[in-house]
Amino acid sequence: MDVVLELCDTFAFDRFWATVLPAQASVAKYNATTTFSSMREGATLLPQKSWVWEPATSYFSFPPSENAWQSAWPRDKLERQFIELFFITWFFGVVLYFVCATLSYVFVFDKTTFHHPKYLKNQMSMEIKQAVSSMPGMALLTACFFTLEVKGYAKFYDRLDDAPFPLYNYLQFPIFILFTDFCIYWIHRGLHHPMVYKTLHKPHHKWIMPTPYASHAFHPLDGFAQSVPYHVFPFLFPLQKFAYIALFGFINIWTIFIHDGEYVANSPVINGAACHTMHHLYFNYNYGQFTTLWDRLGGSYRKPNEELFKRETKMAAAEWNRQAKEMERIQKEVEGDDDRRYLGEDEVKKVQ
């Protein structure tokens, strides 16, 4: 995140902090050691630099302007970095959510889902409201990890030559997937424990037949808990800086992908949209994020119904009724009375 922070500092935050918290200035004469070569004799100079700029990556850089030294809060101040990382995480989280979820909704999502008997009244607006209201809380908690990373506590490396060994530049990706998949499986399964489910995880399970906008519609502590393995990984294992940014983007896109209702991969290995639909329908199955490995080992794997992969049977009334009947039985065991408001037959939306 230090690369992202440098970019945002150079083009936005330096000017902001220089305006909001300006440094005390003094009057001096220009000489060879003056910080800014553009200053003339008698110009107002800033106190001696309190920090030294070093590019966040050796591949490119964003040289700071004069504003970088014109604030009482230098770039390396802990409080400033935390505040900036919070807003960066929040802003880009919202942008990524709306852009990717909307693209998925327009081009991928099967809109016949609107006819499903377990689709809720005003569901998409509720999904968006839940996601947007939770993102500040998730961003605040995530910024704690990002700040520690920027402060140098994580095992990030910049140049490919700095990897533990050359092959690691490729191995870091499957290692990351396997590690986070294992951790998320147990965290997700733990969120289904009766002591925490109704408080933390039930808001996400409100969506029995989710749309792409349900991808980030969590209780903020739930959403953060399931992201912890992504942030813990670079404190335990080396990770290239740009690989981390790419993986972080991939994770958010994958989360949308498994909620898009388009069942492309009928794979015994990949925990795709069909597997995750089984989780939303039947609650206590398919806790994994990327693979079915830990569900198989943990006895919680449920193979998606074959009907989901055939267009003529996927949205057939017989399949829907079978899903609804079993869902109602399991829902009663897990939650008790169902407080959802389903879209009645007389209110079913017409598919465009």
C-alpha cells in the first residue's frame, strides 16, 4: 500500500494537509542549500525537512511537490497515514464495488432470478444499503493493517530479484490462495456458530438468492473477519508489492463473481457461483472461498444441483419449489422464525 499512498499523497493529500495543517514558516534568503530551487531571495522558507522522500518502488516514482513539506504533519506521521489509508480504502472499496457489481449485473447476472420465490422485496436496494453502510467500518479496521504494512512490519519486497528464490515470484500466488482459503473456511464456519451467527453473519444470509450487489453486503465485523487472512499473509510470508495489489483486486472481483448467479464452472475443485449458491440456500455447506478442498475435508461440501447448469431446468418451477422447501426446513433449524419479506407473485418484476 505504500505505492498507492505515495501516489495519493503526491496528487491529493500533500496539498490537503498543507492547507489544513500548514507548517510554521520563516523568512530567509535563497542560497545553495535551500530546499526549493524555485525560491527567490527573501522568499518564505519552511523549516528543515522532518522526513526524507524515498520512492515506494524502484520501478517508477511520483516525486513530491513543494506541498509535501508545507504541512505540520509530514508524510510519515502515523496519524496522517492512518487517516489517509482509511479514506483510500473506503473510496476505492466503494468504487470497485459499484463498478464491478454493476458490470456483473448488466452483463452476467441472470435476471430471471427475480422470479425466484426466495427473492426478497426491494432486495437490490437493501443489498446496496447494507454494503455502503458497512464499508466505512470495514475500511477503518482494514486501515489498521495497511498502516502496519506501510510502517514496514510486513514482509513485502519490491524487485523480483528480492524474492527468496526466483520461482517464488510465481509460487506466491498459489500459496496465497491456499493459505487464505484455509483460514477463511474456518472463520466462515465459525461465523455460523449459533453464538455469533444471528448477530454477525445473518445480515449476509438475508439474501437467499443474491445478486452481485450482495457481494459486500455484510455486517462490518463479518466482512472484516473474512478479510483478515488476506492481511495476515504478508506478515507471515514474503509478498511482492504489486502482486499484493493485484491479489487484493482479484479477491474483491471474485467475491462478486460467486454472487452473480451465473453457474459457469461445474468443477469439483473450484468453489464458484454454483457452490456459493448452495451456501446461501442451505446455510451449512460450502464455507470455502476459492476451492472445495477444506469443505471436503471438513465434511461440509455439498455438490451443486445438476439442474443449475442447464438453462431449461435452472429456473424451472420444479427446481425452485424443491430449493424453497429444503431451504425453509434448514432455515427453521438455523434461524427459527423467518423475518424476510419475499417478493410476492403479484409483485414479481418483469425481466427486461
